[in-house]
Amino acid sequence: MIRRILLTLALLPFLIPGAKADEGMWLPKLVGQRIDDMQGKGLMLGAADIYNEDGPSMKDAIVKFGSGCTGELISAEGLLVTNHHCGYGQIQRHSSVEHNYLDNGFWAMDRSQELPNPGLEVTFLVRMEDVTDRVLNGTAGLAEGPELDSVVRVNIERIVEQAEEGTHYKASVSRFYYGNQYYLYVNEIFTDVRLVAAPPSAIGKFGGDTDNWMWPRHTGDFSLFRIYAGPDNKPAPYSKDNVPYRPRHYFPVSTQGVAEGDFTLVYGFPGSTQQFITSDAVDYVLNYSNPAKIELRTMRLAIIENAWQDSEAIRIAYTAKHSGIANAWKKWQGESLGLRRLGTIQKKIALEEAFEQWAAGNPGYEGITRKLSRTHADLLPYAYATEYYSESLRAIELISFASRLSGLKAGTVLPDWAENFYKDYYPEIDRQIARYLTGKYIGEFENDWRPDILQDMEEAGVEEFISGLFDHTRLTDRDAVTAALGDSVSWAEFTAADPAMAAFRNFDQFYGERLLKPYSQYRVELNGLYKTWVKGLTEYRRYTGGATDLFPDANLTLRFAYGKVEGYDPEDAVRHKHNSTVAGILGKYATGHPDYDLPENVLELFYSRDYGRWEMDSTVPVCFLASNHTTGGNSGSPVINGNGELVGINFDRTWMSTMSDIEFDPQICRNISLDIRYMLYVIDKLGGASYLFDEMTLK
């Protein structure tokens, strides 16, 4: 036993989770805790330049773009840049066969040509505040469960109400470390956001799904929007009388580029990480969740790809849907490979064993990992069925649409999201997908785990079910839905009789009662255990001499991450350089692969070698690698150099980095960014929109 303990202690530096080199998604209000390290790595600015509630700072130039991306201001007149794939939905909605902005790009030549985007919001953080004591007031002695949750909920509602009182701001409270800490976020939300420019998809999506998550990358992943405000510079609904928003801060744009080893700061809204999960949770990801989701999405993608081969209209309608399906599909594959390569399950088992040896005799923490393991085992069938249901039955477009329609009241005007559904929906494609997904679901689960409508169904019965659903629904008839929606009696009868609505109600009841209720109960129990586990890890690290600055998991709140421009070695005898260039675009085009196709005007531009002031070494830089810790939500985030200048736009990670949501490997994990000089080159030479440079500060 003594020998085993000594061996475990010797391994502690490798077992203890903590911020490795360039790892971390840090809270901006606490930037002072990281500033010395950042300055030692090349930052020439102070903490107040990054986050300041009393004066302008970088945070005032950054927005959450829509519901899951980041954007940044690059002019004093509200000009905003984000990724092409973040603005893709807006570009696609403005596109048609007659005005194909996806293929041809869009360039507003003056502000009168900028296109409004109903439903698009951008969110600025005004301030954040640690409100842990206020949220947990009155919870002493309460166990995890409904009573504690009720007290917390009431406290949060009071805090939000007080923060919003007398202002036009919107407030929310976010939980960190599984409920060990809470922060108040006060935000300013703008709704008049107009499309200014977007390159053709041959640039904005160059490489398509072939290059997604891969390196080298040559994607010009940018689009430009402008925020408009009322005359008082405050948020206002769309109006022709609105004026460009005047930000407190915007980023100067560097034209000097980057070199290997340069400091980089990524500032944005990362969505979700799971660094604290235990070995059982990683096992679930590797051996249950990812394999099932990958299989289901593989066929969905194949059906869409087959359908759009001979129809430009279908390709336009389904390109964004295809990208949305493919993005996570490919990410999960890379994540699984990375976790296996790192031996993450084995590392976490070793950590859990070492923790339990330390916690022996401590009633607060002893046995916590065993309790977590038991609860994970109880949760597993419900978690698996819930995810499978979401990726199959609820992934049928008709069912998803029925779900949204069920929330409409009679007399409602058909909303924009419904109009968009009809614009981009082809029932025959959805029918093929529905037939496949339904067959997979009934093949995977016995009756106890099926909705009533699918009870006792065999494979042969799937076709009859799908035919009944699609042949008799009227939800695909826009005029019929609009007419029924205008009258309360008609709408009630319409929704009651429609087979797609009936199927949705049956599915939804099953999901809520059979899956979601027990799933949620186990999740509450699991959250309480993780709350203890994470708190214990901090004490454990103090005992072992480790750093105690555990950064919180990402949760779509504003964070900064820092690292450096850096290539990497993906495998034996292979070195990936830190940057790519236009020369590589032409090399990929020469392969003839459809994801590398280029229209004539783009080819002419590249072959002309008219690089202008954006030239470097007889070409133009396109993308670069850095060691910043990023995840989904960081798409569109500014990549900032040591002087506070914009040098790039983050848009992806390498395939071997996708496991960084669970384990970060500083030797391999790299974020991929668009070199800002390539954006400027495309705006200038292809778009002919260099007038935009007049409002930027080019360094």
C-alpha cells in the first residue's frame, strides 16, 4: 500500500487537472489575475485595456452574434466582422436563384444597399458581477434538489430585476463550477443589424466539409455587418431613420501580419466545455454517444448530397442545413480519435483513485467519485435514449416544424421562421430522412423506450407510417396553414386533425414523461455531486501543490484565451507550418475536387497575382494557427496581437484539437484563424468595396 501511495504521489503533476501552457478560457473581470503571465508572453497592454467597466476597453468592441457566434467592431461607425459561416443563415435568406449571394457574394456599395436581418441580435456585455453570496442566500443546510433550486431561482429573479430596473439593459445570471459560483451579466442588445458584405461561398466556404476541422486551411471565413441604433445611440427596432452605432471601442486592423511565436489573444463567447467530467462520462462520450450520433448523421448527409446534385435550388436551400449537420458530425469523429490518443479515460481513472486516497476520512469528499460513477450508470440509458431521440425522431424537419407551429396562437401572422421553412423545405428529402431515422430508432429500442405511435412496429411498418405522415399532412401547404391560423376554430381543428401534429404530440409526450423527467432527476443529482467534486479538486490541488486557478467551463459567456502563433507536429515526421497562402488555394483547385472549385472571376484574380499592398513573399497569407483554447461559440472571435490590433478572425480548430472540450493538449491543440490581410485583399480586389477601409483604422 505504501508503495502504491508513493507511486500515486509521484504521478500527481500529470493527474491533476489544471491550466497547462496556453490552456484556459478566463473570465474578463478577473483579467488582473492573468495579466502578468500575458505580458510575459508578449502583451503590451494593461488589464484595463481588456476589461474596464468605467471606461472604454476591448470588451466594448465584442458582441455575441446571434445565439452562438462572436463578432467584433472594426470601425467607429458600427461596422462588424464575423465569420461567413456565422452570417451564413442571413446570406442564405437573402439569396435566390435570381440573386444568388451564396455563389456570387454580396457587396453593398453604399449604406443604402445594406440588407436588414429581422430576428438577428447582437449582444454587448456592459458589466459582470460576482453575485454568489446573493444567489445562495438562504440555502445553507439545504440539500441539492427542488427546495434549494427554488430558493436560488427566486434570488436570481430578484437580482435580475434589480439590475434591469430603470435601464434598457437585459440581465441574466450564469452558473459556474456546477453552482459553486454565480455571476450577474448586464447586457445591451441591438436588433437592427444589416448585411454589408460577404464573399462568394467559393471563398467563404472554400474547402467545404472536406476541409472542415482540418489543416492546412484556405477558407476566407468572413462576413461584414453593421449595427444601427436610434439617434441616442441606444438599441432601436429597424427603421430607415436609424443611424450607425457608435461603439465605445473598436479594433484597429493590423496590416503587418503575424509570425511564428507572436502573442495572440482570442476574446469571445465559447459555448461549452466539460473539463471536470469523470472517467464514466468520457466513456459514455466515446462508446455510446459519439458513435450513435455519427452513424445517424452520416446517412442524413448522404441523402441531402444525393438530392442536390441536379438542382441548384435544392443546393441553395439545403447548403446551410447540410453544413449544420456536418459540422458536429465531423467534430465528434475527431474528438473520439483525440480522446483515445490521449488515453483520457485512463488519466481520469488515475486522478479519481488519487483523489479518493487523499479524501479518505474526509466526510465532505470521501467516496464522491464512486457516487458519481453510480449516478452516471443510472443516467446512461436515459442519456442515450434522449440523445438518440433528438438525433432521429426530432431531427425530422416536419416534426420539428410541427413543434414550433404548436406554440402559435390563432390570429397570429405567419412568423419569419415559418416563411423561411417553406422557402427552404423539400418534402421528398425530408421523407427519405424520416424513413431512415424512424427505422433506426425502432431498431435500436424496444417498446418500453418508444413513443406509443411506434409501439410494436417492425421495419416493414416504417414505410406505412411515413407515408401516412407525409401524404396526409397539410403543414407543408403554406396557404392552408396561413388560412387556418387566421381563425381560432379552424386552427384548433387543423392542428387536432393533422397527422404530423399528432405525431409530434405523441413524440413530445413520450419524451417528456419517459425520457426527460427521469433524465432531469438524475442530472440534478449528478450536478450536486459534481459541485462537490469540483470544490474538492480545488482543495486537493492546494494539498498537492498545484495551482488553484481552475478556469470555469465555457457556458456562452464572454471569455478571453491567450497563446501564440504556432504550428505543430500532427504525426511522426510531419510538421504543419503556422500559415497558409493563396498559392495553396490554387494547388487545391488543381485537384478537381468539387469542394475546391472556384468561379472564373476568383480564378482570374488569383492568377493575375494582383496582390497590391496585401502581398507577402509573392503571395497573400490566408489562414494561421495559434495555441489559443477555443470551442464552439468562438467562431468569429477577434484574434488580437500584443498591441491590441486585430490580426485574425477565429473560425475553427484542427481535427486533432476537438477533444479540447474535455482535455486540452498543448502540443497538438490549435485554433485556426483567418489572416485579416486575406479579408482586406478580398474586399479590395474581388469585392471592389475598398471604400470600407476609409472607416477602419489600418495599422
